[in-house]
Amino acid sequence: MLVASFFCIFVIHNSLIFIDTYLKKDSFKTNSLTYNSYGPFFYLFIDSIYISKKKDSELFENKNIKKTVSDIIKEMDNRKSLIEYYNGRGHFGQSLIEIREYSIDLLKELAIKENISVTKLKVKISTKLMLKNYRKYIKKIFKKLYDSSWLFIFLPFLMFVAGFISFLKYRSNLSQVILFVSLFSLTNHSVVYLFGRVQPRYFIYTDFILLLFIFIIFINFLKVSRD
């Protein structure tokens, strides 16, 4: 029941975000091809370019795709906007802007040449680059976690471990609630780490719920102690 409740909340939460993004999206029409500014593949494409090197463009057999990918990576290399130039907090955020702005026109032109949607192009490009550099991608996720909000994820992680141990021992309702709240918070953080640049405002809802829950538990604990 707990897992089912969590799954429903997770799906509803992310569906609402997706719908909101779709309604507010900035789109460009070019010969019936649409360039979507945001969405999961937007972030995967940015990530795949960020973790790549100039030689990775050789992975593509299609000459047009190879040239476009090569041009994007070379320009980002010149601007020192790739992960090899990583210089700590804020580097990925700036690189995201650089990659996004530079690639927009190139991807639209490539989509026209290949008679394919920009989204499908992003899938094709990011899939190959990700498979080649999956270790860098995993390392990048941990860098984002450490640079952005490692302190905020540390607490729900400890709560999850404590709740899991308590659940195995006592099967109490409180341990199930702790598992639910901590898992919900960890999942929200994980989604943000995977798709996009991490900023504290993205965690305001789950962090508020988490802090409210801790406050209630703390008040009840003090009340029981006094009694």
C-alpha cells in the first residue's frame, strides 16, 4: 500500500510538471519540424555534449550528424564548457546555457536536412554519446549532487536507512511513514539530478514536507518525554 501510494504521488507529481512544461514550452516551427526547448531529451542532449570530447563525433556514420556534433563539441571545447574543464560549483549551469544557445540553430538546420524531428535527433545523438561516456555521466551526477545540495540529501538518506532498519525490526506505522517521506524526497532529488541543473528552488516542496514531518516528530517526541 505504501509503495502504491508513493508511486501514484510520484507519477502525478511528474505528470503535472510535464504538462506545465508542455504548455509553457518555447517552440519554433520550421517546415513542420518542431524544436522543443525543454523536456527529458533536452537535458540528456546537453549532458551528452557536456561529457564528450572532440573525437567522439567520429562515432556517427551519418556525415551531416557527424559534422553538426563535431561543430558543437569543438565550439564548446573552445569556450571551455565541457566537463574536462570542470572547475567546481556553477560550471555545468553556465555550460548548459552555452550548449543550448549554440546548438539551437544547428539542430534545426540538421533536422531539415535529415527530414527528422529535432527531438529524434537529440535521442539519436545523446544515446550514442551517453553509451560511449557512461562513466563520465555517472561521475557528473555525483558532482552535481556534491556541488549543489549534498547536505539536503544527506538527511533524507539517513532517515531512509533508519526507517528501513526500524521497519525490518518492528514493522511499525511510524517506520513506514518515515520510509515514504524519505524515499519521496530522495526520488525528487534524483529526478532533478538526472534532468537539469540543480538549484535549491527545485526542492522547496519536498524539503518543506520533510522539515514539517521532522518538526511534528520532534514535537511529539518532546510531548512523550514530558509525560
